[in-house]
Amino acid sequence: MEKYVADFVYKIKVGNQNKKPEALSIKERAIIAFDNVKDIVEKVWIYVIVGVTLGGIFHGYAPEGILAQYAGKDNLLAVPIAVVIGVPLYSNVMGMIPIVESLIEKGLPVGTALAFLMAVTALSLPEMIILKKVLKNKLIGVFVLIVTVSIIFTGYLFNAIL
């Protein structure tokens, strides 16, 4: 699948290729690290801004009770529904923990809540926009498929055992 990674990723050189790493001073390493970070940020900053902006918009307009309403305890499709609801949102795991805790307290099964948490953090639309800068569409598709199936399996597994 390496052919589906953006070409610039493989062109990034780490430091001075003529010098052995142990021959570099700390100052030289810091300069090389700064230059590499600057180069990467210049290539992806717009995707990060667009992704986070879209995530914030979706997050701000998502009705609070939608997950509890459509992915409740008796719904066999609750786990995939939780994943679909989580995709347009964007947050980190730490920001989602209180939300997930609240959903579980309202009666949402643990596996369904866990699937929602994982979808928000791993499959969000803003995340895919950011990944688009370094991955080609086919690899993003494979990533989304594998992660989606894994999240749904994990959600059903946790619902079955807890």
C-alpha cells in the first residue's frame, strides 16, 4: 500500500545524510528538527484548519440526545448507528470521556458508547480531510473500512460481554 502514500512523505530526509547521527551536535539536531517540522507544517496546515473548523461546526450543531434516541439499548443496529453519528464530529479522547460517561449513565450500552467514542476520534470527517494530505483516496478507503469494521466488532463484543 506504500504507493498510496503521498510522494512527498518518502522524499523527507532526516538530517544531514552525509553525517552519522552520533556526529551531530545537539544544536545541529535541533536545527534539523525545526526545519523538518516547519516543512511538514507548511504542507498540512490548511488541511488541519479546515478539518478542525468542520469538526467544530458539526460538533456545535449535533443534537445532544440523538445518540441516545437512535442507538438505544434495544436497537440491534445501535453500534453502526453510533459509528455513523460519530463520523461528522471531531474531538480527542479526553474530550469525549465525559460525554461517553453521560451516555452510559443514560442507559446507552457500553459497547455502543465505546464505538461512538472510537468513531469520533478515529473516523471523523475532519480527520479524513487531514489524512488526505498524506494518503491517497484508496488508502484512506482501506483505512476507513478496516477501522469501521474493527470498531463495530468491538462495540458488539463489549455489548455482548458487559
